[in-house]
Amino acid sequence: MNSTFYPTLPADPAAASQRALVLGGGGSAGNAWLVGVLAGLFDAGVDTAAAGLIVGTSAGATAAAQASATSPLQLFEDILAAPVTPRPVDGTPGSGTGGRGSAAENMRRTGEVIAASADPADMRRRMGASALTLGASHDAGAQAKWRAAVASRFPNTRWPRWRILLTAVNAGTGEPVVFDANSDVDLVDAVAASCAGSFAYSIGGVPYIDGGYRRNSENADLAAGFGRVLVLSPLGGRTRHPRDWGMQLDAQVEDLLASGSRVASILPDSGSLEAFGSNMMDLSARPASARAGFDQGKAAAANLAGFWG
């Protein structure tokens, strides 16, 4: 088990009963791992649906929408029951990039943007401008195909009754965006925007890119003020940004602690990292990633039971 706990008492005792769940990004394998962890926790008696807030980013936005409509155990079983996906050649549709270039090419492009940026705001502007140079950002067919692919991931496309926040970045301005049920945006579109890692996805003519560029893949700072915050990070809290930008998970945790929250995190252990393989967009890694996440969730449940209450 690779779980980390930060047992700071909340500044406001009344906030102790408030619980927030943060689901970070991490590609197709990361989404399966998130589902597995939630299912393992649930199977062991820790029901994360009791959260007053769920923050979802990229693959975590998908998981948040899925969990709002289906039990985690059913989601887990669906992953295991899905047809086996052959291991693809990087850059083909089966690799998770939808044929919009290889994962390696996307990492190269975005890495160059990060290296050229002076600070997070500059990076977000540059990242949006870079995404807008890609053909799929202006291809109505590609946009419709992406929306349909996202919609197929969850049976209920209505915003849930409980509160979820889904992150994105406005590709035209570089401004961070947080969608919720009051944003006048369909849930499918909000998830599609949050997951737009290789091109810009447009909603009503406004282009958006992956919410991981807001503040790393977790955006746990959005849970500030909640008494207990549980963070699931498929990427293990790592960041591609300079550490002095304060984008990384440990900086987000420091902010949460300063706000009076107690924080617990579950990060992939060695078994989960092995299940992910070298490409977290690889659809063929989903069953093994879900099983590894389930094992981690089961193992973490005993310690989290007291924390989550």
C-alpha cells in the first residue's frame, strides 16, 4: 500500500464532517486505476460517495462522472468484462490518442511549451495557443467523435445531485476554468474539455484544454475548506512543471493544511506502476490497472475508515 496521511486538525471543528474526494488525471490506465481504488475502498466498507464534493481532472473528471451514475464495484466489473484491447502501435486510435499523433509526440510538444514558459499563467496561454494550431481543434468531425467517445463512458449524462467540480483551461485566454452543475454546460462537454490533452475541445465556440494545466493533475486546492480531503493521484503527485511554480501535489497539500483540512492521499504502488506500463494512454493496460487499484483500495481501507468516518 502506498498511502500518505497528513493528520492536521481542522481549524474549524464544524468542518470536520465535511469530506471532499479529489480524483486526479492519468490517461486510460489512470482512469481504470481510480475506478479500481474506489471499488476496493467500497468493497472494504469505505464509501467515497459520501463526499460533499468531488473534484475531477482529466481521467479523474471521467471517473467523477462515472461514479455519479454507477456504483464503483459495477464500474470495476465493467472494466474487467470489456473486450480485451490489443496492445496498439503508439499513435493509432487504440493508443488513446484518437489518431491525433503519438503520445510521445504530444509529450514532446507540451514539454517544449512548458520549458519556454515563465510561469503558470504564461504556460497556460502558450499551451492553449499550441493546441489551437492542431487540426483536430478546428475539425467538427473530430470534435463530434471525441464527444461521442466521452459520452459512451457513462450511462447517465446528467449532472449529479451532489457537487462535483471539473477542471479545464480556456485555450484562447489561458484562464483556468471550473465547471459545475451551474455552469450551463452539459456534463459530457465538461468532461470532454477536462480530458482534452492532445487538442482543444470547443463548447459553444470556446476552446478548452486539459484541466491538468490548471494546477497539475489533481487540482486538490479546490477542496480548500473541507475538513477531510482524500486525494487519489494516478500520476503519484508528480509534475512536469518547475517545482518553484508550486503546481505539484505536495504544494497543494500544504495549501489545504493551511486552510485547516486534514488530507490523505493514495498514490500508485509498485504493482500499480507495473500495471500502467510505459504508456498510460494504452487501453490494453486498463484491466491490470483496475485490479491493481482495487488491491490498493482494499489495503488502504482499514486506515482510511477512521479518517473518512
